[in-house]
Amino acid sequence: MKKFDLMVIGSGSGLEVSAEASHKGMSVAVVEDGPFGGTCLNRGCIPSKMLIHCADVMETIRRADLFGIKAKVEGIDWQYIIRRTFEEIDADAANIEEGNRQNPNMSVYKGRGRFVGEKTLEVNGQSFSADTVVIAAGTRPFIPDIPGLGEVPYITSDQALRLPEQPKRLAVLGGGYIAAELAHFFGALGTEVTLIHRGHYILREEDEQVSHKFTELYKKRFNFLSNTRITQASYSGKEIELELAMNGITESITCDAFLVATGRIPNTDLLDVARTGVATNDRGFVETDEYLETSVPGVWALGDIVGRYLLKHSANLEAAYVTNNIFNPDNKVAVDYHAMPHAIFASPQVAGVGVTEQELKAKGSHYLVGTYDYANTAYGSSIEDRDGFVKVLADPEEGHILGCHILGTDASMLIQEVVNAMRMRLTTDAITQSVYVHPALPEVVQRAFGSLDHPVD
């Protein structure tokens, strides 16, 4: 049985570790059962944002009359939209894999791996081991237990981005960011979208003010069925029928495509990590210490399979720490997750960092809160964003920024200045005392900070 110095399972952010090991002349095994580059490159954040930009362009055209411009859409070339996205992505994935295969210090094992012993993996009947193991094998879509679903050609986010034909009617089960983003993509391009959600509000993990406003806006855009569950799914060969229980009544809907977007689960069961002694929590995610080392010395984990944040930038951060901690064992550094941001590329966009107001209330914390509407700034008014706002939460004594939550145009970009200030442990003065370009959209952030004058007990 072949033995390596380092084994990396997963070809996403884990490749940062394998690259460093190879650079040091170590023998490295890279295990991947799909295209190289991980979920983000192949079926997650990158292709979805390329596709969603097409939806954003469509929305711009449809809103053109607000600015005195008469415009119309003559048609949509669905095949071109998909081809434009994945020709580039597939080429990138192939180049990453080829680069690993050409590296003389690396051995690529293409296939699903499963632990068969301590630090020992089997792929396609081949067994090998390594002194150091990095588990970066990610997550997969969670499929709820719905009667009849197994007989229905449903899709998940893994397939939704590569559909060869645009569905006329799409039902989306879920109320999180994946459901929100894909509803926007399909809906803006003309698909009739029905959102089915067991809760009352979409994006309920967000600050309540954001979640409530976002839900209000999506109710105007889509057929939104809240407090609803699917009791039966069936397929006639032409269309999908979903039987629904909602608010004490039973209804049914039909659709051409059914997207299940109900969260993600870790791939630890597929890897059978228990065979190598790695402990997992009650949700199946790998348990690590503050340095990202697992319960087995020499076995590390990073990315979605750890379950701390299911975000690519979090995985990249963790990869940098794992790289340092493996190769500098006498100078290990605990991962600093402070000010981890996130963004949702729906319409409107949503972004956040830090705690929410409901979390502060639950803790009985004292805090300052400030909000400011886009429309009350010159630029926000000029782009006709009448729904957007910025909300800030801060410590009343020390002035530390506790959280910031944005709904509106370019929220994913506006959040960054707040993230930078929080990451550097700066106070609200870092924003309020800065000089902002006028008239530019970031002024709405500064004005939200400037409104922090009402303490909440």
C-alpha cells in the first residue's frame, strides 16, 4: 500500500494545503470524485453569480421606464446563457486538474474515497495512507423525506444551474439563500416561480428587519406559499404535481420543474470518517479544535464539512490557517473568524456581518441601533432604490461595531467597508469620521452609522 506525506480529500480550498506541501517537496495525494475546483467553482457561487447577473441585466431593462428609457426584450437565448457560464468554468476545472496531474509531487485519485482504516483511504479499489490528512470534502444538498419524491425528477442546486431548457413553471422548496437566489434567476428571465416555505419569512437567519422586508418584496414578485409543507409528490411523465398542506387547508400545484433547496449536509457519511477515528457532531460535521485539527492527531479539516460557515471565503481563510498550523507546528494559530461576512445575490441583494438585533435581544444586551434608507441619499434616490436600507448595531459604551445588515443595491459591496473596520477591531468612528465621496452610494453606510444615537435596553 502506497503511503504519502500528505493526503487532501477535496479539490476546493484544500488545494492551498496540497500546493504548499508540494512546494516543500512532499509527496501528496489529492482525492476528488468530481471536477476540480470544488463546489464554488463548479456548481455554487461562481456559476450562480454569472447566471444571476443575466437576471440582473433583465431587471435593469424592465425598470428602464423609471429613467425615461423605452426598452423591451425580444427574446432569451437560454442555451447561450448556460454555455457562456460553463464553457469558462469547465475549462478552469480541467486546467486545475491538469495542473495537479502534471505536478511530479502529486498523485491524483479521481473517484469517491472512503476511509478503511486509520489515515487510510480507498478509492476505486486502491488503498493508500498518509502521515497527514486534510478533510475538505464539503457538503451536498439535503433531500427531505417527502412521500413520492423518489419517483419525481426533482433537481437540486447541483443541477439547476445547468438545465438544458428553461422551465416555464418552477416550484422551489425552501426559504434560504439558495432558494432566494435561484428564484430570482429563473423568475427574472421569465419562468413562473412558486416558492414553498414551511416558515413565515424568507431568509429567517438574517436580521428580522431584513428578513421581513425581503419577504414582503418577494411576495410581490412570486407566488409565495408560506407556512406550507408538501405532503405528496408525483410525476405524470409530463408535469410534476405537489400536494400541499397550508394553514389548515389542502391544495395542489403543478409545475415543469421542482427545485429542492432545503439546506446542505456534510459528506462525512460518504467518507465514513468514523473508520479513521474522526469525531463528528450531532449534525454530522467534523469536530475540530481551534486550530482545525480533528480528534485524531495529524488529521485536519476545513471548509463546509466543518460546518462553521458554509462560505467559500471562510473555507479560504481556514485553508490558510491549516496550512500554517500543519507546517509550523511550533507556531500554531487559532482561527480568527471575527467579522465573517456573507452576501445573498438575490434581488434585492442582502449582506450582513456580526450579530442580528434578535440575537442581542435574546442575550439581554444593551446596544445602539441605527438605520438609514437608500432613498434618503442622493445616489440611492437617483437609482430609484426605494426599498434598500442599512442597519447598524453597536456597543453603547465602547463604540464597537456589533453588526451591520444591508438590503438593497450592491449590498454585497457596501458591506465590505464595515467588515474591514470590524476585522481591525475599530470603533464606529472609523466610519463616521471618514470622508465619503458625494454623491455615491456608500454614503448610506456612513449615515446609518451616524444615526446610532438611540440606545436599546
